[in-house]
Amino acid sequence: MSDSQPQQPFQSPRSGRGEAAGQGPAHGPAQSPSQGPSPSPSRSRSHLPDHDRGPSLGHSPGPSPDHGHANAHGAGHSPDHGHAHGAGHSPGPGHAAAEATTLLLAGARLTDGRTVDVRLSGGRIQAVGTAGSLPAPALSRVDLGGYLLLPAPAEPHAHGDTALTADGEGPVSYTPDEVQRRATEAALLQLGHGATAVRSHVRIGDVHGLGPMEAVLQARRSLRGLTDLTTVAVPRLLTGVAGSDGLAMLRDAVKMGASVIGGCPDLDPDPTGFLEAVLGLADEHGCPVDLHTDGDDPGRLARLAAMAGGLRPGVSIGPCGGLSRLPLDVAARAADQLAAAGVRVTCLPQGDCAALERRGLRTAPVRLLRAAGVRVTAGSGALRDAGNPVGRGDPLEAAYLLASQGGLRPGEAYQSVSTAAREAMGLPEVRVEAGFPAELLAVRGDRIAGVLSLAYSRIVIHRGRVVARTSAVREYCDSAVAVALDLPRQGRTEPGP
């Protein structure tokens, strides 16, 4: 079996510092947001036979004239809190084309068992009807027979600045070009897995200053129309003499375009002072907060809950693996305090990230947290860096691990990487219903449990158009046993050469 990964050529983005004006949290049907330009579907063609590459994608908007797949400049909206920094790009011809694009997803299966047609227009779901009931031009049809159609995942905990560094020799380079390249490639890999929005934690300070943040923001601009990338500014110290420089740099990062304030209180000599600085700055700028913590100190969690309660647009913490090492009654009390304060927890089932500077052995106690009323989401954490040299950055793998090891039902596990993740990131709700954003993932399979088990072939839809496709081919040898048992196969329908 081969499992091809969509590949995108790296493109150096055009210069410019202006960030597009954001869109705040929204729930339910709303007016269509501004659309980006018209990227082509991402396709890996190296070894799949032409007649067996999954469903026909039909017509999709053509690539922009400069760089094909990777060129995705234009108007967009900022996910997460929608923090606006600077002027956005003016809508161009690609914007008008995006608004006019209509796409029909034909014969898709939904989680309730129905087989439907779904018509997309203007970046939203325009209509959902029984199979064959929605007319659309033939060239704008995508056949999703054999695919399960789901709200697209979102990635709430990535590290684009350090991604893909595990195999390098010598010290990791943090030159702007290298960081931008890594962040772009990581976001595209995660897009291929299905995540149409990524929240990337970016370290600031030390010898690198704000360079990594500027590089990831450049990657964000270059990826508009393909995926939504937002940044979390992660200072190391915010107290003491060194902390004054860190706080000034954190303010500068927010002015540059970081839409979320983060950090790791556990690493500061004064964790409470660190929290006070972060929460104060977040309240001043109206930013969300997303903090790293192991969660192994119940007193510290209690102080965080007391200080964070009522802060809008909200506080997330993670990966909180240390909660699993606490006595059950102590962990349950901490969970109750976090729930009462409205603090979300982002767990990392695939392994911790490097920000905590230690490797956790367990993931957060998801069932205990959910039972207490804590809103739990799941992220990928490290993508092949020091935190996890084999990290895949795949939200469906995170959901699989929650279902297979975390005690969640398959549907609950998938919601943790989709609905819950989008809510934690301040993104509009997505349902496969008319009026909702067309942020969708089609996976070969007919039930959510099967999708989490064998989620190989995927079609990713962002803002109403196909932006990535992964086609897996499984072939069996020609044998009487395979034919007699009518084994399922994704492969050639005629003998190969």
C-alpha cells in the first residue's frame, strides 16, 4: 500500500507586513467571509496510475499565474481571535472569482448515514440535498462516492518554527528564510492531513529576538487561500531583570501580528508573576491566551484558574500530562477548578512538544477533564522536532489515539480535533448544513470509526474549494482467494503492466 502525501513547492512570499483584518468568533450560519484567491488542488502524482487516483475532482479554480499551487495571496480573515493588525490586501480578480465559484460534492456520506449532495458557493455551504437532487455544472462536480464528509479539523497546538528539524545535523538554523520554509512546509503537511486552520506557537526572545515570529507571519501571508495560520507569541521569561525585556518583546510581537499570547509559566522563576503579566497584556489587547504547562502542580493550577476566570476571549492550557500523575482526588479537584474558570485544555495524544523542555510520559486525563465539564481539545504538538522526532502532525491520528487509548467514543474523539478545536481557536462553527462555512474533510470510509482506523485517502476543502488531496492505493495480488472473498480494494480495475 502506498500513502502519498500532497506536496507543495515552497514559494517565497511577496514582501509586505500588513495583516488582513480579522474576523471574530462566530457561531452558526453567517454571511460569507472574504475569499482568498484560487489555488489548485494539491496532488501527489509520483506513483499513482492515472485511472486510479480516487474521485474525480472535476473543475477547480485554476492556479494563480505566478507559482501555481503555492501562490495564495489575497484577502483573507484571521482565525483565532481575529486580532487586526494593519491594512489587509485589497480584493483583486481572484477574490471576485472566489465569490462566484460553485462546487458540487456529489454522493457524500454523512455521519448519520445519509448519502447527500452538498453545494458550495462563496466559501459556504449553500445547500444539502438527497443524492442527485442538486444541479450543478458538470465541470464543478466532485464525486465523493465512498467518502465520509466531515467538518474539517483544526490544529490548535503546532510549532511551525521548530518543525521538521529532527533530522538536521548540527544546531538548528533560525534564519528567517529557514524558519519561513519550515513553517510553510509544516502547515502544508497539516493541510494535507485535513487541518484547514493551524495555531502555531512561536518562540520569541533570546538571541533570535522577533525573527522567528516575523518569518512565521510571512508564511501566514503566503498561505492565504490555502490554510489559515495564526501565531502565538511564546516568551521565555517575563519576571525579573530579564523579564522586562521579554515583556517588551511580547508587546512588539502582538503589534507585529501575533494574535494569541502564550508562554510557559513553569519555566519562569516566578510562575505567578508570569501569569499576571500574560493575563494583563491579554486583557489590554483583547487577545486569547494559550499557555504551556505540565499541570503537575495543583496549587499552580488553582492560582491560574482563579486569575483566568472571566478573561475574554478565553484561556487555554496544555498539554497537562502531569495531571495524570496526580492522585485521582487531587486531579479531579483541579479539573473542577479549571471547568469553573472556563479554562480549556489542549492535550497532545501523539506526545509532548519541546516547549516544556522535558518529555512527558502520559497524556492529560481526558475523560476526567470532560466529566468535570472542562472543554478539551486535542493537538498534534511536535512535528518531527526535538519534542517528537517522529511526530506526524495528523489530527486524525490524535483522534485515533483518544479513541483507542483515551477512552473516548470515535465521534467524541473526532470532535476534539474538529468542533472543539475550532471553538478553542475562536473559529466559526462548522456543520454539514446550509449556511455554515465550507471547511470540510472527505475521508474514504463510511463510518467515523473506520475513518480513524484507515484514514488514508482524503480530500480537503477550504473556503469552498478543494485545496489538497491525498490518494492511497491498496492492491492485492491476483489470486482466486481475493476474488472469491470480494476483498475491498483501492487499486487498478484492470491488470497492470
